[in-house]
Amino acid sequence: MMPDDVYREYSESGLKLKVTEMDETMLIEGTAESLLFLSKLFSAQAEAKSDSFGISPFGAGRAWFAPGSTKGIYIRRIENKPGK
């Protein structure tokens, strides 16, 4: 499954994630379904052809964010280097 497949799977769900800064931490809030969506995005990115993707409350992917979200999500897969 690729990230776009996850988007299609949840496209009619109406789910929303809220991503904000909390002190020195990023706070990600959502229902059980929205957190499952996010976990599937992480899993799909591990298998994707592209090494990265992102969604933002101010740009591409904004439909996935709840009002009050101030931060987006950028996931970048790096290559595993033996011995590092």
C-alpha cells in the first residue's frame, strides 16, 4: 500500500488530525480512526517509491487537518546504513 492508497481508503471518512506545538513537543490529536490513518501513512511510506511526502494544514493535504492545526507532517525515509 502506498500513501495515495491510504488517502483513497480514508477519503470519505471525514477524519481530522490536529497537529500543534506543545512546549518542546509536537502534539498530534485525533480519534482512534484518525490515528490509525496516520499509522497507515507511516507504514505506507516505508514501502513507497518516493522517499518522502508531506501534508500541511496550509497546503496540500489540508483536508486532513482539524481547525487550530498549526503544523504539518513531513515523513522522510532514509536508507539504512549497515554499522551506523
